Amino acid sequence: MKNNYLLLILLLCFTTLGLAQTATIRGIILDDKNTPVPGASVAFMGDGTVTNDNGFYVIVIPANEDIAISYTYVGFKKITQTFNLKANADIEFNPVLKTDIEQLGTVIITATTRQRVEGVTTIAPETIRKTPGANAGVENLLKSLPGVSNNNELSTQYAVRGGNFDENLVYINEIEVYRPFLVRSGQQEGLSFVNSDLVQNVAFSAGGFQAKYGDKLSSVLDITYRRPTDFAASIDASLLGGSISGEGISKDGRFTALAGVRYRDNSLLVNAKQTETNFKPRFFDAQSLLTYKFTNKFQLDFLGNITINKYDYEPLTRQTNFGSLADPLALIVFYEGQEEDKYETYFGALKGTYQLNEHTTLKVLGSAYHTQEQEYFDIFADYRLGRPNTNIGDEDLGDVEFTQGIGSQLTHARNDLDALFINVEHKGTYLKDTDQIDWGIKYTREDIRDRLEEYEVIDSAGFSIRPPIGDFTNEQPYAAFDAPLEPFTNIRARNNVQINRLSAYGQYSKRTEIGNNELWINAGVRAQQWTVSGDNIESTTQTVVSPRAQLSLKPGGNSDMIFRLSGGLYAQPPLYRELRDSLGQVRPDVKAQKSFHLVAGHDWSFNLWERPFKLVTEAYYKGLTDVNPYTLENVRIRYRATNNATARAYGIDTRLNGEFVPGTQSWISLGVLRTEENIDNQGYIPRPTDQRLKVAFLFQDYAPNIPSLKLYINMVYQTGLPGGSPSYADPYVFSELPRLRDYFRADAGINYVFTDASKPFPKGHWLHVFKDLTAGFEIYNIFDRQNSITNTFVRDASTQQQFAIPNFLSPRVFNIRVSAKF
């Protein structure tokens, strides 16, 4: 009897071992643009799975036999691959689906069109890396889109449809990223957080975005860093700096690493400006993305970033000619002193992804952002305001002969800021057939320690200019004034502030058909509650709710058109910068700015000259309440920390892109905008970002007889912004000032491609080690246009007149660039 039991146990063991003879296949399904395809089917012998939001799949198959696996997705050609794997094998296979031309009628649910129906613009990473610009990268290319503007080539910041720089969300692999607080000018910024060498996918929405995105008023930039499938490296070097990146994957495919290091020096650009300086910038950045798959269902990602920016600036002289031909004026300034700024940021994030089943994906994210910022300067300036010599042929042509204003200015700052942001978040997705549910909840702790100490003393012809407070009027030099000397501006504050935020969202999406038409709908809501507390601050708690919806329709028939309508109530709870007024005091009762979005869009793909083109048009309206007025000084925003205004923005954006030259992608953009604000019911005046008209052109070409010789042109024209006002002044007093001059800039790059994927070299040739090798030169501001970003306000004591003197940006500059991939 015992022998029978033993025989039965042995039989069960062998049976179990026989059943356990399996192997694992994992990977990412990509489309022909290397974009992950979510929801693709992976099937064999009646069994299978679907890819998650990142295009990732895992499937277990029987070992030691031929198994045919099919990879399918509507709108793409089917791929069938046969595997015969040993027991317990674990391999990676990353198929690339090609577009099925015969199924363009169902394009609404392909991977690329999934972003089209959501009103999202996608940009190819290779175009980002090759487009020339003084601050090349993702943001440089965004500025060629309609509705996106910034009149400062030295800055990576951008305004979208009348909003400001603080109203844009930026995500990298679903993790929200931040920028430093104290940066005042574009030349101090150094590097964007986004490392273009690591980017796989770029998605951008200029309004009407879904509830799953955070609490901002204007836009979303959603960046995905790539997941390595093999070893690769790249290097890029120019007169502005350089970058190195590398990536790899372990033999078992479970661990991947992606890293990049960048260095930048803006001296080439800044030394060409009108202000002569001793300039020592040092901008350094290191990033990494590490991924480890613990099991077939769980993987952990780590995203890390270290940025160290040091900015030493010693101005010497400046001469700015302005006015008109009939009434020319010039400002000459002689400087003493220097500025020493430092911005150090450290960022780390963990993201765990668990595939609960073929329909449900669960994620847990945690991140910490720490910034230490220093802004120290003492700069003394002697200035002369007068009329220059305009007689051509004179030896002193351009020199100031008649001086109508003499004065001096002393600016001082000792500003320090230390901020720590901690985030913990859960996200989930349920996807089955044509239905999708997304949800999430997030807790954020913000701890800010800030010392603000600034003052400015202005002296004109020996008389100290008093601060513009109350009903005070300064009649000097005609009437003596014997009050104590006071700085023109004097800001002193110490703040220790804590902000706790709890936010959550839920949304539902569905694809369906109505007759011969295809319909996609999305509806969701998000909410946030935040509490502001700190030293000498009365704790204040507020809550906002933000419902949003989108609808896209593809009519039946052969034409590839999509109609979109989206809108909702958007709210932006204040960050620390919005809580701090122009005197540095924190006002915890500042409300969230609110905006109603209504966006109607049309997307049409067609063939022209037997080549593919696409025309995208959107009309929009934004009505804002509880607006927090601000002034814009270069890239520094100074809020009034009140909610005493309403505003509106409306316009139309259109973009035509396609193969203007066979085999290349180019586009032309047109944007028309009007944005106004009404402060304390005094009437509507233009907002600081009122950019009425924009035309942008991105063009790629090659020499017909030398296809390896490439040309890239990035050109932007924008009408002038309002002239602005000092931070202490009533903007209505300055609202009648002439606008800044129109902004027009064209950057060009000419490259020679020694080798790439279409031009490989055989083994043994010295170029064989390169996957891509390109060298060339770039010309920034081809037409040497004098663009300006802001005004400096200089007062003539004798006439008591204030002059708005434009601050000009960089002139024509030449750069040399070499890039390689291994």
C-alpha cells in the first residue's frame, strides 16, 4: 500500500514538472515612429494578453515546441513570430508594427491617432535634437507651435495662449518636475530639466486637457524617456557646451539603465550682447533612468537628476540706442560691482508598476525635489541719457553729444531660498475593450525657507529719487526736500512656509460608433485641498473642484478627419511664488486662479503632391476669475498676491505640417491671440503676455545632388508684447506705453551626415563604429535682428519724465556642432 502511495506521489510530481515546462517572452510593442502602442493584442493558441499604457507586455508560453505568436492592433499590419524556447527561458522581443494603408478608415483608434483624438501634439525626438536654436531642446521646438510664445531665446520658459510661465505642467515618465524659484533672466537658467538625448516621446496639449493631468491653467508637456533595448551611446559638442548619454540592458532583460550628462556655457551668446561683461557661467546637469523588473508583473523605475548652475556676472559698460530717426536717444551706462548666483537642485523619484491582470495596471510614485538658491549682487551704475550724433561721416558718430539726464543707480540683493517638495501618489488604469477608467490620489508636502533682501537707490543729478508711495510727489530739483534718505525700493522679508496638498482625480474614456461614425469621449473630475501654514502665518485651508470633458468624432467615409470639442473648469492652487507679494510678504488666503476652457478643433490628414500632410486648427476661449495680477521682468514673475482681477483670452491656432520636401518633415504655424485683464473693475487692459500674432516656420531640406548635406531653419515672428510696468507701479498708468518691437528671429543649421541608418559603412571602415555621425555649423539670428524682452525705466529728473529703454537680446552668433551615436 505504501508503494502505491509512493508511486502516486512520484506520478504527481512528474506531471507537475511536465506542466511547468514554460518560457516567458516580454517586450514593448512600438509603431513605425518608435512610439509605444497601448492596448495591442498578443495572442497564441486561444490564449494571450494586451499591452499596458507603456506598450509593455509579458506572456508565458509552453516550452520546447513551436509556438506562433501574433501581434495585432487595428490600423497596423499583423506580425506573426514563431518561438521555440527552452524551459524557464526569459527573453525580450520588441516588435515594430507598420501602418496598414488599407485600414486608414479606422485610424481613430491607432496609437498615433489616440493622441490626435485627445488634442495632443506629438513631436519626433530626432527633430528636437536636430533643430537649431540658441537654447536647443524640447522647449525650443515648442516655440514653433501656434499658441506657444516667448520673446527670449536665452530662456526655456514659454507662455501658452495668454498664460504665464508658471501655468504649464511638465511631466517626465508621469512624474511632475519643477523649476527654480529665484531665476530672474533667461541667461541664468542654463539647462532645461528635459534632456533631449534621453527622450522617446513628446506629447503637448495647449488647453482643454484631461482630468488626469494636474492643476495648472494653460498647458501640459508630457515627456517619456525611452526604455533601452540594447547598448548605445551618444555625444554632442558645440561652442555652447556638450552632452554625453549612454544606455544598456542586462542579459536577462530585467535591468535597464539610461543616463546623460550635460554642460553648458552661455558666454558665446551673452558676450555678443550690448552690455560688455566679464561672464563666467557654469551649468551642469546629470540624469538617469533605471528600471528593474522584479517579476513578470512588477517593475520599479528610478528617475534622478542633479543640476548645479553657477552664474558669475560682472557688467562693464552698455550703450543702447533707441527712439526714432527724427528723435534718436541713447543710454550709456558704466558699471561697477558684480553678481554671484547659484542654483542647485536635486531630484529623485521612484515609480512602481504592477500589472494586476490583463486589464488593470496599478502604480505607486514617490518623489523628492530639493532646491537651494542664492542670488547675491551689488551693482553700481552711472548713466547718461541723451541724443547721439547722427551725422554720417563724423568720427564721433553714435556718441552722446547732448546729455539731458545724468544719474546713478545702486542695486543690492542678498536672497536665499531653500525648498523641499515631497510627493506620494497612486495611479490606476482599468482598460477593457473600448472602455478605460483612470484614477489617482496624491499627497504633496512643500517646505520653503526664504530670505528676501533687496533695495535700489536711484540718484539723478545729485538728488535722491524718493519711492513712489501714497500721494507723494517729487518736485526736486525745483523744490527742496529734507526728509531722510530712503531707497527707491526696499524689500526685506523672512518666510518659513509649509503647504500640504491632497489631490485626486477620476476619469472615464470610451470608444464607440454612431452609425458610420467613430466617437471617443472622455469625462473626469479632479479636486485639490491645500493648507498654508508657517511662522507668523495663520493657517488657511481651501478646496477646488475641476470637472473636464473631451469629445472627438471621426465621420464615416474615406477622408481622414477628426473633429474635437473639449472644455471644463480649471483651477490653479497657488504655489509659494504666487503667495508672496511684491514686498515679499506671504498671504496665505490667496485663492486658486480659475479658468473656463472651451476648445474646438479640426484635424485633417491628406495627400498633396503625392506626399502626406496634416492640417490642425483649434479655436479657443478662456475666461479667468480670481486672477492674481503680476508683472513680468524677463523671466521673473512678481505677483500682487491678490485675487482682484478677471481676465480673458481667445484666439485661433493652425498648423500645417508634412513633406514639403520629399522625405523630410516641416511645418508652418499661425496663431492669433488676444488676452486682457480687468483689475479692480478699472476696465480691460492687455495682459503682460498679450502676443497678438505669431507665425512660425520649421523647414528641413537637403541638397538634391548631396543628400547627406542637410539644412534646418527655425523661424519665428511675433508681434510685440506690452511695454510692461515697474513691479511697484499701477499697470494702468503704463498701459498706454508703446509695445515692445516685434520679435523676429531665424536660426539655421547646416549639417553633413557622414553616416546614419540609411548610409552605413562596412566592418573595418573607421566610420563603422558610428550609428550616426554629423558635423556642421549653426547661425543664430541670421538677419541680426535687434529683439527686446523688457524695458528698463530711467527717469530724467529735470523733466520728471520716465523713459522706457528696451533691453535687447543676442545679435547674430555663429556656432559649430558635432554629434555622434554609437
